[in-house]
Amino acid sequence: MPIYAYACGSCGLQQDVMQKMSAAPLTTCPECGKETFSKQLTAAGFQLKGSGYYATDFKNGPQPKTAPKTEPACAPCAVSGSCPMAN
């Protein structure tokens, strides 16, 4: 069930109320009894978590395409720049 924020225009009472979405809005203030209790507009609270669409695809913008690195076949090739086994 969602939680709605209510405020009274007469006494200033602010209260969060858990009620069904299909329930009628409350109008009578539980503090002063006047018919000035109304639902307030609040920001929706949600957070994207995990490895979903946004987090993996568009969080940092499009990624540039790069060619895969090629590594030398053995350690002597990496050190000398030429392969001693190629002869």
C-alpha cells in the first residue's frame, strides 16, 4: 500500500497515511476535526539498482569502439621486439 502525505490547512498538522490507492482521500483532520485535511504532492522515491538497462547501457553515454589489443606470443618477443623462434 502506498503512503500519502497529508496536511491540515487550519492547524498545520502534517501526517503520513498508509491507505489503498482505491480509497477516497481523507478530508477531516484527526487533530482539529475540521474539513481542511488534504493530500500533498510529493516526489516519488525509487532507485535503479543492479545491472539493468540504465546502469549498463546509457549511464555514461555511448562508449567509443576500440580495436582489441594483440599481445606477443611469448615473453622474449615482448622484450626484444622480435621473435627469436621465427627464424
